[in-house]
Amino acid sequence: MGADRVTFAVISHDAGASELLCAFIREHQSAAQWHIFAAIPSPMATICERNALPLIPIGDAAEQLETLRPDALLFGTGWQERVERPYVRYCKTHHIPTVAFLDHWSNYRERFGYPEAEWEMNLGDFTALSDEKAFGLAVELGLPHPVALSNYYLLHFLDAAQKRSVSPNENLLFLSEPTDAVAKRTYGDPNYWGFTQYTALEDILKNFERFGCRGLTVRLHPSETSSGYKALLKKYPHIRVQINDAKTFALTDQLLAAKLIIGFDTMALYSAALLGKAVVSYLPSVKREFLLPLPSDRQLRDLQRFTKAHCDSIRLTLGTFGMDFASFTHLLKGEQ
């Protein structure tokens, strides 16, 4: 890295880490040169468009990086694709520092290919975390050089949400995740954890009277389609249901409008808690650990234990976390 502005290459696909990366870039856009690589279409491409960030379609990683000669590579982690890996391998071979951005609090090693052989080759030289719990998990798992960076995505999200005016709809909002696909890809069994997004939704439908909600809104994960839900929902015609595509419906508005929000351990559920909404993390099996930093009374294994108190709002605070940008670049240069 020279004395001029640092040149960063950025590569990501899945939504979670892409949101963190794009918010980080927006916050420090004038302090460095940014070159973003992404598949078109992809969640990263959509997020770049929303943030007015130019991107370069992914191609031959070696050719692109050889032309660019970046000072460092920042890359996302996720489940849907592995587009980051050729870029990571090139940079590690050519001694270019790499930084893996981890969203969420779950399956950190699995995002890099664990337990496959040589999964460590997919790790970054540094691992960027955005809160104390995530940082502690990375240390516990022995991930390389954990780095504390502020969660600008949530900071921007909360600031924008406070300025919005949304009419309540008195619905229960179910935040779906592709649980079966993740379990099958990681462990070879879509029911590895003892439940899927479909069985969890059926639990919600069976217990719907407990929630005191007028209807149900299913917010699909960006990688999901509605087809897997339609047959299930036909069994409960007395419940008013709408299925919403994450690409079409604004997350902030849906969180603000809902009376109650139930999910597994998605970042959106934590975001809702930061907004002061009524939330429940529902994991109907002891085979999957509660990881969201939520109060224990908001973590349920059995919806029979749901009470009226769970419809009360909670208020979490984000707190202060992370090093400044100058310290981060100095770290990558090996100056601290």
C-alpha cells in the first residue's frame, strides 16, 4: 500500500454481508478507491444499485485483479454462491491482504466450507465483525485476526427508520430463511436441525390464535420463492395470509408495520428489536443454538409457551463498537 489513497477490491454475493460492505463503502467512499465486483443479477448487485455504488460484473478473477492491483480485498460470506473464492485465492497467492466480512452470529466456519477438506484456504487474513458477540464467537472459533468494525448498515438503517411514518397493520410478520437448503448444503440433510422454514410456519399457523394478530405476512428470503409455501397455506384458509418478496417490499416498512415479528436468527429480527418491536426468535429444536443477542424470554422452542407478554415491545441499543477507518487501513498495512 502506497502513500496515496488505498485501493480496495470488493467481492460479495449474499445479502447479509453485502449490506455490511456497501454501508461500509458508503461511509468511507471518499477515503479510498473502491472497485466492487458482483454477479448480475445478485443480491449484491441490487444493494449496490440501491446505494448508487458502481460495480463491475464478475469475470476471470486473476485477470481482473491483475489489472486492478488492489491494496486489499474485502469479501462477503454467505450460503447461496461461492463467487468470492477465486478472488480470495488469487489475493492470498499474491500476498494481497484479504478481509472476510461476517454478518449474523451463526455458522461462521461453515461459510468458508467447513467441514470440507482445506476449508481454511477460503478464510480471510482478517475477519471483520460488527458487534461484541460476533467478535467473541470469531475468537472462540479461532478465525484469523478478528477486527472490530462498526455496523454502518444498522446505524444507517435505524437512522432512516426513525424518519419514516408507517401505518400499523396488526399482522404477524414471519421472517423466512432457507433453513432446509442451508442444512442440506452443509450437512447433507434438509431436516438436520429437526425443522425447516415450512414446519416452523406450520407451527405458527397451528397456534395463530395465540398471537392476537389480524393476519399473517410471510416475508421471503431473497433466495426463496413462494411455491414451497402455497400448499401449506391452503390448509389454513381461515387465516388471512400474504406472501411478500424481499426484493419488492421494503424491510423497514414491514418491520415497523407489524404487531409481532417471528423469525429464526435472521439479522432482520435483531433489527426489529433495535426498532423496539415485539419479537420472538423461534427455534423448535435443541439441535440449533440461539445466537441472536436477544433477551432469553424472547427465545422460544415451543409456541405453546407464547404469552401475551411476548407481544410487548422491547428496546435494545446498538452501542459503540469498532475501530476507525484510518486504524483499519494501518492494520492492513501491518503498521499496528
